[in-house]
Amino acid sequence: MGKQDKTNCMRVLDSKKIAYSAHLYEADPTLTGEDIAHLLNEEPSQVFKTLVTVGKPQKYYVFVIPVNAELNLKKAAAAAGEKSVSMIPQRDLLPLTGYVHGGCSPIGMKKHFPSFIDESASGLSRIFVSAGRVGCQVELSPADLIQIASLTPAALI
């Protein structure tokens, strides 16, 4: 992978000397997270998606959960210390994070938001998250992901 092929997520990992592997697959907007897990030959419980929500006006929160799970908005709000949170409109994702739908990484967003990861990640030896581009995932240790993205483990599903 050449320097110009690196995503912002990969540049952040490189700058912090965090070990990771990049995995490329055919970018197809119809693929679900579970489809991507199968393409990677991994269990869906090891492949995580990044969701961005809003609580109070202009208070954004990031949640990282397994691709085969749904974010429990009540649990997410409790983790964030909010009364409620809701998913942001898809059109707001790129201006807010610098990432497109299907390619949102918890690493290297334009701005850092309070971020949480489902506690199931703690039991894994490795985890996959978007590398910040559709068709590219990074594999790393959950501990490294939690540290680099300042994630707080919480019950989210």
C-alpha cells in the first residue's frame, strides 16, 4: 500500500507506532457489516462498525459496536450521560467526521468526540474497524484501538 493509499486512520496509527494490518475488499455500498466480516473470513463479533449520534444540540458521541448488533440507544445515552441520543442524519457524517457512510473510522476523525466501545471488545484478541474508506478495514488489538481512539468500554447492545 503506497503512501498516497493510506487513510487518515492509517496515518494516525503509523504516527503512534501502533501495529495493524490493512484488509482491502471490493467496495460495494450494498454490503452489510456482516457481508464484510464474511469477505474478511472473520466472525461478525470481531468486526466493529462506528456510529455517530447526537445528544443535546451540538453534542456528538461515537459508538463502536459489532457489525451484527444494533446500538441500544438507551444504553448509549446512559454511557454518554445524556437523557437520549439519536443517530445523526447521514448527510451530516462527512462534514462532521471527515468520513463517508460505510467508511467511518473511530480513528482520525476531524474532531474528537466522546467515544465508547461495546464491552464485548475486551474479550477479543483482535478487532477490525473501518480504515476510513469504503473497502478498507484495519485489524488491531482492542487495547490499542481503545487507547488510540480514546474509547470508553460500555454496555451498548
